[in-house]
Amino acid sequence: MSILIVCAPDEGARAFGRELGAQANCCYYPMEEADEAALCEADAIVLVLPDYYTHACWQMKSWLSGCIELLSGKLCSCVTICGQGGGGELAMRTIVSQLLGGLCPVYLCGVLCSDGRIRPGGCAELRGNGLRPEEYIGKLSLAIPAALKK
């Protein structure tokens, strides 16, 4: 089972995406290089993006609109990188709404905080210690077989 990590054109998002891919032995693509074949072959897709003034970056929203049909039915997740204003949760919810509108099953979305842990569901300070990146990918990997059952 393969997990594809697709990152927005932001250096922080790409650095985290490369790190996540290396730790979990996943394929990593900058969003403009993620081709149709790679998207079709993946069992799960993780979108990594920054929040810009509490919103999802327009580049990821636009890219997602153009390829949502390819992701339909695949397990999808997203990690937003929380900026100074703490808008990662709102940015995450924007992407989740877009994925659900495209009939993509969504699981374990969260916000990456300054301590390097992913807080599922956002609300970083209220959700406990969060997950290290390798724990996040491990949980996502366990969910793939159930999500792929037709």
C-alpha cells in the first residue's frame, strides 16, 4: 500500500513533506510535479500546506479542484503548517470540505505545530501531545485497508 505526499509551493510545507516522506518511506511530490499516474497508483494521499492568514493557500485549493476526480475514493488526509496567527485549523477544514465534496474519504487531518507534532483535528493546545510524524503515518497506514474496501 502506498502513500503519496503532495506539498504546496511553500518552503516550510515542502521541508516537512520531504521529512515525512523520508521517515515513513512514502513518495513525496511538490504539487506541480504530482502527475496523474502517481495519483492513480497511490492508495492514500496526504496534502501538506501552510495556512495563509487563517486560510488554505490558493495554490493547493486550485490544484485540488483540477484533480479531485483522480482522488475520488482514495483515502485522503491533510496537514496544515500553523503560522503565527494559529489559522491552521481553519485552513485544514477548508481542504477537508473540498475533499469531502469530491467524495474522498478523509482521515486523520491535523495541524503541524512548532514542536514538530501533528495535532489531529486542530485546536493544537487543547488536544494533548499530538503525534510524531512517524506515528501519524503509522495510523494512516492502518486505516488504508478499511478505506479501500468497496
